[in-house]
Amino acid sequence: MRLLWVYAHPEQRSLNGSLRDEGLRALREHGHEYQESDLYGMAWNPVVTGDDFCHNPRTRLSILDESERAYRAGRLSDDIRVEQRKIEWADTLVFQFPLWWFGPPAILKGWFDRIFVQGFAQGVTDPDTGRTLRYGNGGLAGKRAMVIVTVGANSATTGPRGIHGDVDEILFPLQHGTLWYSGMEVLDPFVVTGVNRLCSAGFPALAQELRRRVLSLPTSTPIPFRAQDSGDYDEHLVLREEHAPGQTGLKVHKRI
């Protein structure tokens, strides 16, 4: 593999830091190549501004249009281009973070906001039809991605009937709406629940399972999200009645 590990936790000595170290060690030991984006360590700026695109502040800023023009012309800010080159180099991406207020830390959300610009990860069109390529196709098609997330709550309360909601649905905006949208195959997440009560004695087994998951990334079966152009959706991109009849909600966008 050529893997990009995007890490979003402010403390290197945390459980997240130890898991990241185990994952990277496994890659090294088995001859895989990797690069890392340690967002807190980089002091990554998560805020989109006109400076990202060399925008003239005297004119109105249209984020999508201006970002695409800057991308096509090679005028994106240097920090954005560095991250995009890492993505272009990689065939596999790992995104690791603690779940804060039912989502990733703002620094990771801002990484997506600034890196996944129009023309690079989104807004890519089919040259023959002009149709926008997304949900299973697009700028990052051909790559694989996995999320590693730590959760303070236990597995029962983040299960299908738990008070916090099913963790798979909590991760849906990231896994389906960002990674799958941009064309990447998305693998089952590595979710560690109950981390507030995890003792050091439980770490070796956890680390071993993470190593196994990381090394199996090239051969693991992706989440069976429905592709936009699979025929499952009508001309309005609404799921056709013959698929998951009588059902609604996020789960209908998986082929089960």
C-alpha cells in the first residue's frame, strides 16, 4: 500500500496516539509506504478564506467557482497543494479521530473543507455526458478509505437502539457524504467504544486488532453503498421504489 494517515488528536500520548503508532508500525514492518498528516502537530488551519485561492478581496467570493479556478490554474495555497499531493500519491487513506459532539474535531472537518475543492474531489464531470460524477465515482475514484474513531460512550448506547444513536449512522455524513461522494471505496470503520473506561490491560488486544485491520485494507470488502449511476436511483436521484420498499432513512442507501 501507499497509505496516507490523517490524524486528528491534540495529544500524542493519548489512546489515539498509541493506536496510530501501532498502525504505522504495522505498515513499516510489512513493507508498506505511508505518509502522515498530523493535523494538530502541523497546526493545520481549518478555515476557508479567499487566501486559499489568491482571491481578489474587492470582488465577491464564490467558494466553488473560485476554488475550481484556482485548482485548475495551480493557484491554491501551498498548504492545500501539499495535502492534495499526498492524496494523489496514496491508494489508501485512513482518517483517525475521537468522536466529539457526534462528529470529528473541527480541525479535521476544516481539512476536508479546504482540501476537497471543486475539480479535485468534487464537481468532477463526465466529459461525454456532462453528468457530475459522485457517490462511487469522482475525483478520488480508485482509492480506499477507512475511519478509525474512539468513542467515550459504550457499545450498547451507541448501538442500533442506544440513546446516542447507531454509530454507523453517526458516521454516515463522513463515510457516505464525503468519502463515498468523492469516489472512494469505504471500508468498515474501526470503532473503539467505552474509551473512558478502557484500562491498560485491554490495550494489547485492541492494538492487535487494529494491526490486523490495517494490514487487511487492500483485500477487505467495502461497505455496499449504492452508486449514483448504478440504476438504483431515478432521474431526481431518489431511490427507486423497487429497492428497499417501504423503508426510509440512511440504511436504504446500502445494498444489503
